[in-house]
Amino acid sequence: MEAESIKQVAEGIRSFLKDNFDRYVRILSDLVAIPSVSAKGEHMDECARLVADLLAERGFKVKIARAGGHPAVLGELESGEKAILIYNHYDVQPPEPLEAWKHDPFKLTAEDGRLFGRGTADNKGNIVARLAAIDALKHVLGEVPLAVKFLVEGEEEIGSPTLPKLVEENREVLKADGGIWETGYVGRRGELRIYLGFKGMLYVELTVKGPSRDIHSGYAPIVPNPIWRLARLACTLKDPEGRVLIPGFYEGLTGLGYDVEALLKELPFDEEALKEELGLEEFVGGLTGLEALRQLHLMPSLNISGIYGGYTGRGGKTVIPSEAGMKIDIRLVPDQDPDEVLEALRAYLAEKGFGDVKLTVHSKYPAGFTKPDEEVVRASVRAAELVYGIKPALVPLSAGSGPMYLFTGVLGVPMTGAGVGYYGSRVHAPDENIREADFLKGMEHVALTLLMFSRGRGAKH
Ligand SMILES: [Zn+2]
């Protein structure tokens, strides 16, 4: 396809989406109106049904699939030679605290160029943007130029517990040449942030036992307090500079197989603003600049998410508790096997004299990532340059975690992440919102990504 004609198609897509913008706001409003909070498990079938209907209306062959948890919607549209996989989720986080919202979280409300409501950014707005992209391509080209497969799950906000089984059971349907991840957002400089990978997760809880029951702290000289033991255990996990002390933790990390450094150097990072916002003098171990970015987007981490034990209420209570514990999230990078890290942690605890501490695994999965020279990424980057008028920022690995490995690893589908949210979207919090302008651009971006990908405009040189 000639450059001139891509431009023409892009203009056609833009004017179609502009003219039909209200229609997509209405669809988003219908989706937001269903409180599909996966943690509560209510209204899940209703929301899955609506997503299935929206896909069926567009000619998709639709199936509602279950792998033991909330239903997922699979949609398949055959066309062209290539196939793209689109991953989204229709479930949302609980809206509480309700009194902190300016508007009803389940009633889409437009105000000052923004659309407020639970799920607008995470992730219902993205579902709608992708449906709109399909409509726009059909309208301008007369057909969707490639096969499109949708996987819209209902358990993302509770850790996707049955997604591995669901993917395994639907391998054939989900086969594709490239894929679009559920989310992404616009940064402060107006750049689209495209996520190429997510760290894995090993979430464990450690419980230390003390006396068989809580006891008066007058016994402190002779009765061991589990909080002291827990505190000593915590100190063995990391040194004061923030280095994880579990043997082998950093061994065998070979990177991502391309020049990640080059990407990191281009990543906008307002470190002074971040420090000021958080009231910090400095980051862990005095990290700055590129080294801080390297730690965020390339290296594994270990964090204590919470610690409990004893009396922490108002006033005083002198007691030795019978139990103390902490929750630890370990974020894994490629080359780290979650089972091996878990075994290394167990062995290390035993070596340090904590072999009897109870260890419960709450979550465990590896990292997943895509290289920036994959065709689908290049298509997405070119589309972003056209739509946003500025180079997108490519994030090699999100500092957070997500089950991207199921797509990039298990299915072998390279994934690129982009979305309709922005830095002020307040995801998971009260007043979740998107900007109308980003919503429109997000639709356009998906349409152009699909177009470029189908025409080989993302091909490697
Ligand atoms: Zn979320």
C-alpha cells in the first residue's frame, strides 16, 4: 500500500470515528452500567453476554468459555491471510470507597472532556475502542483486512486464576501472528506508552508461630515473641542498599535478547518530579537515571507488601502475640523460573534458621515479553506516530506484573500493548476516567495498527 493511500484510509477512519463517537460512548455507557466486579462475582454472566452480543453484531463467531471461574468471551472473525489476537477483560475492581466518587461509578458521566466511571480506563474503554476500530475498517475498506480473534476474560482483576487453563483449552482458536495487549496509556508528554512485557510474580505469605495463645507481655523475658523472629527474617532478605540476598537471585539473567539500554535511554523519566511527589530525598540505594530505570524495567524485585502481628489498635495493650506474618511480592524477569526462585527462597530460609516458618504461595507465574522489532510492535509504533504525532515510548518490561507469558510464551504470539487511558486515569481508584480525546485517538490507533499489520507495513527491514 502506497504512503498516499495509507494517508487516505487513515483520514477515512478518523472521520468515521469522529462522526460515530457518540455511538461508542453509548456502548461504553452500557458496559460501565453493569457492575462486573470480579472480586464479588456478581453480574459476570450479564457482562460477558453483552460483550458476546457486541462481537456477534460485528459478524464474529462467538463462544462463551469457562475454565472453572468467571466466563470468558472468545470471538473469531475470519478474513485475509494474517490473524491478530486481541486480549481484554470485562471485569473491574470494586468501586469502594463509594463516598470518594464525584459521580455514580456505574453511570458513565461526561464532564470537562472526560468520561468518568469504573472500567472506563481499565478495561471497558479499550474493549469499545477495539470494536470501533473493527467498524471503522469495515466502513472504509469494505472489510476487515485480517482475521481477528478476541479473548475477553472476566478474572483479570483477581489475578486471572483460570486463564492458563482457558488458554490451554483454546490454543487452536487463539493462534495468531501478533496480538494486542489489554492496556496502555498516554504519558504526560502526550506520548503513547506501549508495553512490550510484564514481570512475573511470586507472591508468598510467611507465618511465624509463637506461644500457643496470646499472652501477657510480662512473660517477655522467657516467652519468645514471633514478631522479633519475623523482623530478623525480614532483615535477611535484603541488604540496606536494596540488593536481594537470596543466593542465585540475580544469576543467569541474560536480558531480553536485544539492546534494551537503547529503549531505556529514550524513556521519559521525570525522576525529580516523582521524588517530590512522593516526598523522598532519594530512591533506594541512591539510584538515579538510567540505573533506576534498569532496576524498574529490567531487574527483579522483592517487596514486603504487608506485615502483621500483635496489637496495633488505639491506645496500648501489652501482649506477646501467638502469631506474626508478612506478605511478600517478588517480581520476576525473563530467565527466572518461579519454581526455582521459590525453592531458592525455601532453602535460604532453612539455612538462616527459619526452616519451620510456614510459607504459603498465593500467586506464581513467569515474565513474558516481546521484542521491539516484531512486526506487530512496528505496526503499532507507526500507527502511534500517525495518530499522536509524537514517537511512542516503548517500555521493555512493565515495573508491574501481568500474565503476558500465556500469550508470548505459551501461545508464542508477540504482543504489543496500547490503550485509551492516560496518566490521570485513576485506575483502581475513585473517579476512574478517560479523556474523550484519548478515547477517539485510541480507536484510531487500533484501526491503524490492524491496517499496517495486515499490509505488512510493520515488516522488518
Ligand atoms: Zn486493573
